[in-house]
Amino acid sequence: MSKKYFGLLILALFSIGFYFLIPALNVSQQTAESEVAVAPEPDTDQVLPEPVEPKTLYGLVIDSMVVIEDKIKRNQNISEILTKHNISNEAIFKLASISKEVFDVRKIAANKKYTLICEQDSLNTAKALVYEHNPVEYVIFNLRDSISVEKKQREVKIVEKGVSGVIESNLSLTMSELGLSHQLTNDFVDVFAWQLDFFRLQKGDKFKVIYEDKLVDGVSVGIGAIKAIYFQHFGNDYYAFNYDQGTGIDYFDEKGNSLRKALQRYPLEFTRISSRYSGNRYHPVQKRWKAHRGTDFAAPKGTPIRSVGDGIVVEAQFGKHNGNYVKIRHNATYTTQYLHMSKIASGIKPGTRVRQNQTIGYVGSTGLATGNHLCYRFWKNGVQIDALAVDLPPSEPVVKDKMVDFIVKRNVLINKLDQIEFAEKEPVMASMK
């Protein structure tokens, strides 16, 4: 091949190579630019792990702590509990002194729950003691850095509930079978105490009640106010409605008449009558027939006895037959007496002014008595009469300028009562809205 043709061949090959090299370089450059363009930027919306909340109990951090729960034993005190957990007598004395303004440590009671929060050391050194005074209130005795005492309360939720029942034997048993508290039974009886004789109910009597239930963490810790009651007794309808006309909560019938009386009907929470007022009764101790000018209420020893009304104590002493007893003058017309007490309440003495529902003594069997009971006696104008037969004048009805408001609220409650059905076999209970 001549040099001329060889040079042309080299030139052609170089041109062809250059032709294919330029696009390749462009593609490489574009690829690099593309890679730069799509390079991931920092993700500013990235969700970071949330910080772990410390574990708490009663508002106290208990991470890496030992928690000990127990109940106060009989005759146990705070000193005995804390000494076992490496707290000095000096610190316990200081704690007791500081707590006086908040909670007296001497009032710690048996069977109440307490919680110790302790260090994880060989002695389980206490850093805090929490005492649950009741289901709502608790006291924190803090021993961490500086000794302090504070009283706190759990959140209480009020839920309105409605329930119906049919009497088979008595109200207490029916309420108990419904899972209702003793307190609700007592409050129920107090509302209708002067309209119905709850010791003479008949099988088939019916009732509906709307009440407030107090809940802490979903558990009932007590009863609030009764809002409304319907009771069917011997075919007759009885209503009670909760209403405040400016002087405090009271109960009225459907016409606005007060259901309250100046004196309560019963001197004890709802219990059993063991002997009624009688002109001729066989005395179990004296073994002879004689008049019984009182009403006997059987109840366990120590059951609180309450004054049925405001008044002044005229006698509070021990008598051979009466045992420990208290006599109260309520006004110029009515006087009541309470016999056979195990003991008279502190501060109750002649001249003392007492209020309705105030505890004046405790059930016992002192004097001429064969068992624990209260003999309740009642005088009207100086003459002893049957306390359960007396007809006292009612308190004030709903006043005229409040009647429209009362009727509106009454109608709302009647509508709620109507929504509660009677069940023939199983009780009906529901939250009201």
C-alpha cells in the first residue's frame, strides 16, 4: 500500500473514533450530572424516636426503684414500717412533726393500703411512703432529698346511672342483689322515710332510681346525690325529685311538695325493727307483760346513732334500766330519747346543741337489755307516742317563682325514669344521658 493511501486510512479511522467518542463523553457527563441531581438531600421530616417517659406512680418517678405494696396491720404505726426500711428515728420524728398540718400519722388505720418506694440496695431504703386514706385521698410522705408531706386526690368522675328493681322480700336484699351499695339504700330510705314504711313493704313493689356514681379509674368509690325515684307501693305511685331552690338540695314530689320533715324518721341507718311501740309487750328481761313505749332497732354493737333533728341535749348519762342514754329536746313540742348505748359520743352532754344526723352515741346493750339494740323513744307535748306513727308537718314546698324551673327539671327526670324498664327476672341498670 502506498504511503498516500495508508495516511488516508489512518485519517478515516481517527475520524470514525472521534465521531463515537464525543457522544460517549456527553453521556458520561450527563450521567454524572444526573447522579449529582438525584443525590438524596437530608430528610428534614424524618421522625426521630420519642424520648422514653419515666415510669411514675402517685406522681413519683419509680424507674430503678423497688415498689412494695401492703396493708396496715393492727396496731402498726408509721415508725414500725419505716424503721424496717433504713429510716432513722430522727427522720421519722421529723416526718411526724411536719405532717401534723397535713395528716396526723396517729390516724393511720388498720387494713388501709400503703406503698413504699425504695432504693435497690440491700436494705431497701425507703424514699417515699404513700398511705391511702380512702379510695380518693392519699398522703405522700417524701423522704428523697428533703422530708415533706403532701395530701393528694385522685380524679373522681361522676356518672349518672339508673336502675330498677322489684321487691321480693325487703329493700335491703333487693338493693344488694342489684349490686348497689348500702349507702344508696340508706339515702333512698331517707328520701321517702315519711311517705313509706320500709319495714312493711309487700312483694311485687317496684322502684326506679337515678343516682350519681363516683368513679376512680372506673371503679365505684361512693354514691353522690339521688336525682330521682319512682316507687310503686300497693299500686300507688310515689315520686321524688332532687331540686335546689336556693337553700340547698331537697326532695319534692311531682307537685313540688317537700318530702322532708323537721325530724328524720329513723335514728339509725336503715336496719331492722326488733320490737315496735306497744301497750302490752312481754319484757325479755323482767319476764312480765308491760307497755313498751319505744321502738327497738336491732343493730351491731358500735353502730352510730344519729339525732333525728336539731336540738339541745337535756340528759346524757347512765341509768340502771336505760343504760347509757341521751335525751334531746328539739323544740317546745318534740323530744326524743336514745337508750342502751355502748357509749355516748364525745362532747355530748347536757346543754350541748346538736344537729340533725349528728352522731350522739353508739349501739350497745347497757342497762336492761338482752342484746345489742337501740330503744328509740318519742315525746309530743310531754306524752310518749309511737315515733313511727307521728305525722310531722312537711318542710316548705317549691316557692312560686321557682315552680316553672322545677317543672322543667322534673319533666326531664320523669323522661329518664320512663326510659328505665322493669325486668321480670334480671335487674336493669344503665348509665343515663
